[in-house]
Amino acid sequence: MINRQVVLATMSIMLASIACVSNSPLGTEISEVECSKTVVIDNLTDAEIVSITDDEVVLSFSDSFLCINPGDVIVSGGIHCGTYGFLRTVTEQRVLGNTMILSTRNASLTDAIRNCEVETILHFSPGRDAVTVTEVMEGVSGKYMNIDLSEVTLFSGDVGGSYLTVEITSGTIVFDPEIDLGFEIRNSQINEFHAIASGDAFLDCDFLASLTGSVELSRDTTLYSYSQVFVQWVGWVPVVEVATLSFVAGFDLNSTTGSNITTGFDLNTFVTAGAEYENNTWSSVWETGVALNAHPTEWCGCSNIELQGYVMPVVSVAFYGIVGPYIEIVPYLTFEGQAEGKFEYFWQTIGGIEAVLGFDVSILGYSIADYYTTLAAWETVIDEGSGSSN
């Protein structure tokens, strides 16, 4: 598969000094909570957040100051200055009048919590106030998990003296995932963490590529993206997760001469993809059963060409704005055409699906390593043909 860059959301959690067993309104199971010195800013009735930067939080107090010292962890679950809360360790404290200036650095869960076990299922609920559409490409219609792809241009322009147009002439993608998310901390160490997305996926897509000369190019673009904020409570402490679902389309094209091609496919599957960390080891989770159908292909048979097109859902989770996991589920179609001799040609289309995982888990703790991998592709030839050009 080609290299892809996707703007991803991130994630973080903070918990206060409590010991309880509770269930959040979203069905999260939280047990055996025991935390380090943690100050929940939202619980301070006489304090107001004035500003937040990457390394500083400024508070204004209307009455007496709360004792916040270097080494303490501070947390907020509210939306302040464009952030969805924060998870910080205080490195320096200064007081000017009724203002407290806290120099901070990003904290990890194990800075704030010694023992805890959390298990939750996140599911997007379109229509709620907490759902925000963050990006829509021109020409893309539909909404949330059902996107109309018809007449969407992926690229049009000059490539090294050759003019290239690649577009999705017609198509639809539907994906409605659940995210199984959980972690366990024991003695300020991460024992277990998992993030697994699952759901029914459907893609119906036809691609057109028209080029006037030899071209080698890869491109992708975000078609549609939306986020939902989930607020849960551990005792009296808010836990905020921002889940994002994006749809990204792209292509990888390599052709020796000018050519014109239209091809497509449809794919239906239930897919589960993600990873789990346990006993200091990462393991992948990858299950899919795919039904594929080829669409009619038209090609001039006049070049050696390979065109791969895809439209992929990307699921990511953000805890308080710190880098977290993303999961790309990538259904794709590959067209391979070979011109053999002066007039003979052969072609085939290959349909498949793979998954790409990126787990930057610095928010969890200092002893757990990040995890990046591409899960094995499932693919098969779905159509082929040959002929003679005149």
C-alpha cells in the first residue's frame, strides 16, 4: 500500500485521589481506583482558568488560593481555550495578586493514578450536540457514517509534463464502528491497554484515471471527518474522550504511457481491528470476512499500468489532547494492465482489505512502548481479461 498521512486526534485521561467502584452514564466499568495527588480544576468553585498554553496554565482565584505545588497533577474535563481538558504535571508555581501561574508538562496516567481498571465501549451517535463535523471535501455529500462519493475528484493537474485526472465517478461508503477501549494500572504501571474498532463496512466505488503520458504518483485526501466528545465520571472526576471517524480516499498510479481506464468494485464485510498490550507485549487483533464484486472495466490496452484506489475509514481516540491510537481500515482495488508485444494485452483487478495501526501511547505511562504495524492484507483476483488492440 502507499504511504498515507492522516490528521489524527489524540487522547488522555486524568483521575483524582479517590477509591470507589462506579459506572458512568456511558456504561464504562471503573474499579479499584487509587490515585496520586491530583487536583481537579473543575471542582474549584472559586477558581477560573484564564489561559492555557502548551506549557502553562493560568488560574484566577476569587477567594483564597488552593495549595498547588510542583509535582502535583492537575486535570480539567471542560472545554477551555479550544482544548478538551488537560492532563498536566506542575513544574513551577508563581502567584501574582489573585492569579496563579502554573508551569506544566504533559503528564501520563501513571503520574496521576496508582491502581485502576477501566473498560468502555464508545459508539458514535449522530444528531447529538456532542457530534462535530470537522472536515468536508468539496463535492462530498452524505453525513456521518454514510458518505456519497459520486463525482469526487482526487487529483487533476500536470505531473511531469503529463496531464492526469483521477476521480471517483460514483460510490458510497458506510461504516458504523464501536470502539472497545480499556486499560488497567497496577502500582503506577500499565498492565493492560486495548483499543479495538469493529463494525459493518460497505464500499461501492468506481474509479476513473485519464493520463496523457507516463505518470508515477500517489495522493490521498480526507473526504469527511467528524468527532464526538464522550464525558464520563470516575467518582466526581470527569474523563473526556474525543473519538473521530474520518473517511480518506487515495490512489497509487504507475503507468509507462498515456492511458484511460475505468474500473470499480463493491465490498461488504464485518471487520474487527486493533491491538492489545498485556504482559509487556503488544498483540494485534484482526478479523474480517469479505464479500467482493467486480464492476465493469474499460481500458485501452495501450500501456503497462498499475492503479490502486481505496477509500478507508480511520478511527482515532483522543484523551485530553494527548497522542493516542488510530486504526485505518483499508478496502482497496488494484488494476494491473500489461501490454504484451505490439497489440496483445492482459489485465486483472484485485480486491482486498488491510488495516494499519498507529498506537502512540505516551499518555499511558513511561514503560509502555508505542506500536505501529500493518495487518496482513486479505485479497483476491475478482476480474480479468485480455484482448488485442487495433
